[in-house]
Amino acid sequence: MTDALRTALGALTTRGRAFVSSGLTAVVCSFLLGLDDLVRVGALLVVLPVLCAVVTTRGRHKLGLARVVEPQQVTVGQVAHVDLHLSNQGRAPTGLLLVEEQVPYALGVRPRFVIDRMGPNWHRSVRYAVRSELRGRYTLGPMTVRINDPFGLVAFVRSFQSSATLVVTPEVVPLPAIPLAGTYSGTGEHRPRSFAGGSAEDVTTREYRHGDDLRRVHWRSSAHAGELMVRREEQPWESRATLFVDNRRHLHRGSGSGSSFETAVTITASIASHLLQRGFEVSLVSSAGPLLSHGRESRPDRTALLEALAVLQESPRIHLSAESLSAMTQGGLVLAVLGDLHDADLDLLARVRQPSEPPLAVVLDVEGWDGAAGPATPAPPTTTPTTAASRATAGLARGARLLAGRGWRTVTAHAGDPVPRLWQELGLAGRRGAAWGPAADPARRPQRSAS
């Protein structure tokens, strides 16, 4: 038996095999009963499926596929649409096409479509939607096409090799503006920046030249100089921020989208997006080392940062790497999103010191995400009047208190805490100067007595 015939017989459907079996049975019975007409019926039942199989499998079906994903990057819970454009590039028409797209389980069930007969140079388009509650990078495709003959006797499957990628990023929560002074360092590209602690004297100007945009005219300098002065396109400062997310598995609790690690990723994505909007050059660091860093030639944008966080997974590492500590001591603003903290981690993080501003940290109270411990319940109301500072101090978990005593500004995140409120509390900790520095140890901070 030749390979072509073997392939043709292997493409027979259940109906086609039933035709062949019935035909052979009819032929045998015709010899036993001496019925010549039954031989003709049996021969027809055998020849028809085999002929359809040979013609269908050896037919020159040239199908083209173009896949368009819109948008290619979505946040968790957002819907993306995929358009499949099929074309018949051969000279022969196709039969009924059964199309099935291979998609990961996290994106839902596999979409299936039935496409009618396509003549030469005909085009067909189908669309389906995907949605995921889990961040990550997903591959869409390849697509398989099942081609049937008009009688339903033969069916064979062909696959396209092309595929597309969909990136599902963590949720980004808009954050309010908080004071972030003293975060400008380095020389870099000297892009224009809005100075958090600067004034009009920090602006570098030059004489007006023909063709300069009038929106760049600095009127105060023009009044002093007696001629038009414009702002230079370069500034002698550069705002930098290093954002560290601790992804060590043993420091987090919970599983799936409700784990403390996923909450840490959401907080990190929100802070990174907020800093980029404020003009910072953001470097992203994990427990294993830098994920994305800025340089003179390549600077990560919001899309690149969110994509790096989309594929970030928990790490089996036990200790922080030297690369992580080195990345957090390169100057500029340092922020960290931490899980459970051990004494060895506290000693290492105490080495992160900046001359301009103490590092900031959001420390997760991971016990609130422990399934055995149950969901975190709010504290009962108290009748003792407290200030915002004393409430924040009382809410600091052990790791946050110890880290604050080592020169960090800290805030504790509990399960269910809104990210904007945590960001505001972190800003309040900096303004009152109570959550950083050795003198800010909560054990030694004087408390206001209740009246």
C-alpha cells in the first residue's frame, strides 16, 4: 500500500468507513446469493469513499491566514479581540472548513468556527474574544483547519504554523501625587524635568532664535535680560527611581490571583506607571537582579515595564542577590514592595542608603493572605481619639517597624487595602518624618496621650 493510499484511507470519517464496510459486505453476499446487481451496489459503496479520499487529500488546497490581535497588550480582566483572515490561494474550491484556534486554558475555551465553501481567491474573516484574570504572556495559535468533502466521507486536518502573542499585564491603579523631593541625580540624557523642589532659577535659558517655539519663552528671564529668552531643551538634572519587588516564594502567602505576590505586582505596576507619568526614569529590580534598567541609549517605557511585570514569576531564591542590592544603591529614589521580612533581609536592606532621601517601602502583612488564617478582618473601632500619625504607627507590622528603624520610610499593606491610600500614607510618613531614621523607632517615639 502506497503512502498516498494509506493517507487517503486514514482520512475516512466514520461514515466513510461505514460505506466501505457495507460495500465489502454487499460484494461478499452477492457471491453467496448469486445476485449480480448487489455486486454493483457494493462496488459503488467501496469506490465512492476511496475516490473522495484520494481527490480530497491530493487536492491542492492553498490556504492563507492572517491573524490580528487588538490590542496586543491588555490588563487583567480586559477583553482582546482576535481577527482571523482566511483566503483560498489555490485554483480549486474548498469544501466545508472547520476551524479551531489553539489558545491557553487561562484565556477560555478553544474557539471553533464553520466556514462555508470558498472558491478561488475568496476571503473569509472570523473574530473571537479572549479574556484572562491571570497576567502573563500567552501564545495564540497555531490554527487547525479540518477539510471535509461534500458527502462527509473524508476529513483531514491541516495546521498553520503562525501564531501571535497576547500580553496580559497587572492592573494599574491611578495614584495621587505625593512629595518626592531630592530624587534628581546623574547626568544622562538631560531631558526636561519638572523639579519637585526647584524654582524658576533652576531653569537654564538662552537667547531667542528665529524658529523657536514661543511656548518655550521664559518671561521672567526675558524681563530681567531685556530680550526674549527661551528655556533650553536640556536640564542639568535627571530624575531616577529604582523600584524593587521581592518575588521570593517563601515570603508570600496565598495562591492564584488572590495571593500576596499578585498584590505586590499590582502595587509595583501602579507605582511604576505613576513615576513614569511624573517624568522619572524607572529601573525595575527583582530578588534575582535587574529586570529593566535605564541607560543612555535605551530607556524602558510604560509598555516595557508592564510587560516585564506581566511575566514576573515567584522565585525559589532564599536570599537577595548582590545584583539586587547593587541596583538599589545607584542613586536616585529607591522604592521597594516587600513580603515577609527576616532578620537577614533587614540587615541587607539597611545598607541601602541615599544621601538625598531615605528609601521607601510598602511591606505586605502576608498573614492576611494566608488561606489557613482566613481573610483579614478590620480592627474593632476604638473610642480613643488618635491622629493620622498614631494610626499609621499602630498599623505598622513587625517587618515594617524594624525596617523603619533602619532608615526606611515604610507603610504596611493589609489584604484589601486600597493602593492609593497606601501611597498617600507613604507620603505622610515622609512629611512627618516619623517612619524613617533611627530616631523614628516606634518603640522610642513619644505617644500622644488620650484626653
